[in-house]
Amino acid sequence: MPLSCTTETRAPRTLRRRPMRSAALIGVLVGLTACDKPFDLDMRRFAAGGLSTTEAAQNAATAARPQADARGVISYPSYQVAVAKRGDTVAQVASRIGMAPAELGRFNGIAVDARLREGEVLALPRRVAEPATGVIQPNDSIDITTLAGDAIDRADGTTPAPTATATSGEQPTRHQVKRGETAYSIARSYGVSVRALADWNGLGSSLTVREGQYLLIPVKVDAPVQTASVSQPGQGSATPTPPSSALPLPEDEAAPQKVAAPASPKLEEDRTEASTARMSLPVAGKVTSLFDAEKAGYILVSAKQGDPVKAAANGTVRLVSKDVEGEEIVVIDHGNGTQSAYSFIEGISVKKGQSVKRGQQIASASKNQYNAIQFLVFKGTEPVDPMPYLN
């Protein structure tokens, strides 16, 4: 489904006062190129102070959304929702549940012929016939086999995120999207992961929400406490034999002979264009801050105001934008799921959709307290260390 530009998304205020932070963007770097409005990079995980996401919100465990009946209806005590199937339109969902398409579309703020994502949720303006299984009732004893541990806000991508297979009997909160809200801000306000919010509402990889849309807030569950095994006294490693004064000291071992190191290969003589790094530094300065998956999803490269900022590799400009405070950003798509992003820049000389060559100037460094530009590399939707691309 094409990205909606109905709601205004915003980049956080950290762009002006501290280096830009990166997180799992889940497609927004490409998807939001369809919008000319400011966008929410959702860089809160790396932000300091009050913008930090709490550990509880990052790792909140949530149950799976209940299964719908054959029509796609899930029935709660206070409301009902309909879940779209692959290829459904609003009119087709309405026909399946016995409701006027215009009534269903108007209540959800969407056209009756709009194509829905598989698993997308539509709120029902009035109750329809109850499913054969009846209304879902709260269940205080939920059998949790696997709890959801969200990894979307973790930049290293090395720990696979478990999934929730249990179904909650509790009635979830129903949230209506307001102007300016994003999936990230909504998930953050309820203390749940954005991945769980997307799974419950069929948001897809773009995480797009529209003004007036109804979202089900995932139901949290308590994770079971896991206890580590502890060895009993007297068990475990054997106690080493203490030294004895009755035995002679061991003789000194002969010093190993030094082996001459092999001659270093003269790589500079064999260097070819094909063996060069995949990317080059966007400015001619030094790297002053290295990538840290837990704290900083970017590197800083020293630069003075006015220094030329160049494309790190061949590609297509996917985004030229400003945040709400006027900080300029450029994103270049290099193909194969790889993108680079540049910030702390000014005087942008490229446009969205323009093809650029490696080393082509795209902007100039701006004046900032770090005397540097920020450089990020994304593989898919995850920020990765730019250094392997540069070496």
C-alpha cells in the first residue's frame, strides 16, 4: 500500500544540539521519500537524557493478537474489529461482515476502494453478528509459550527477536491516530514495541499510520523469571593441588627462538580500482567518533564549515529534507539494500531522484559544535558500522 503523507512526522530536536542518532528505521528512509514533509527518524534509543527509551518499554513483552473468525471479525466486549485478508478492499471487508462500505470507510477515514494490507485492522462503527467463538473475555491465566522481545530498537541486529505465540484474552486499548503522531510515538506513549504495534495492526514494513485510523494497542504480559543454575557447595571445578615446599621448583623453560617476521606485501603496488573500498569518506577529515551499536549508530568525520561533502558511493538521492528546526539531511540509495545518510550539512546541491557519482559534491559542511559531519550507513533497515565499507 503506498505511503500515506496524511500525518506530519517530525524529526526529534536532538539533531541541532547533539549528533543525529539512528535506530531501526523499518523502511522509513525509503518510504518517506514520497513525502516532502519533515519526518520522524525516531532516534530516541541513542538520545541522552529525557528522550531515552526506558528498558521496560524497549523489552515489553506482549501477547499475540487473537485469531479472527472466517469473516475476519474479532469481537471484544466494548467493540469489534475486522481484519483484512490479502488483496481486500474496504468494500470487500464490508461486504463480508454485512455492513455498508461507505459506513465502514467513513468510520476509519479511508476510501471504500482503498486496497488494504494483509492483517490490517478496521474498527467497526457498530456491532455485527458475533463470531461462533463468542466475545473474547479477559483471561487472568494466560499460557505464554514464547514472549515477544522486540529488537527493532536494537541496532546491532545480532540477537533474534522472539515472537509471541500466546493469545491475550484482555481487551486492548483502541487508539485513534491524531495529526502528527507516528507508529513510533504511539508505541512509545503506551510503552510497547513498535514491532508489536505493527504486528497487531498489520502496518507493514513502512509503519505508516494515517490520521483518524484506529489502532489496537498490544496487550502486555509478564515475562517469567528465569533463574540461573547454581552449583551446590562441594560441586563444580576440582580444587587445585597446593604447592609443596618438599618438592623442587620447576626448571625454567627455554626461551623460544625468535622467528623473523615475513616481509610485508607491498599492497600499494598491487592496488587497483576494483580493490578499493566500497565507499569513501564524504569529507577529507578524520573520523573523530566511531560507530557504537548501543550508543551511536553513526560516525563523525571532522569538517570545517564550507568543506565539500561528497557522495560516499554511486547511487540515487532518495531524500532531501529538513527537520522542524531546519537541520538538513540527505539520504542516498546505493542499491542492494544499502543507503547512506548525511547530516550537519548545508547548501545541498542535489535533488530527490538525482543520480550521483562517488566523490560528487552533494552539500557543504555546516557550522556546529562538533566541527564534523554525521555519516550513517544502513543495510536494509538497520544502521551498520560504516568503517568496513570505508576500509
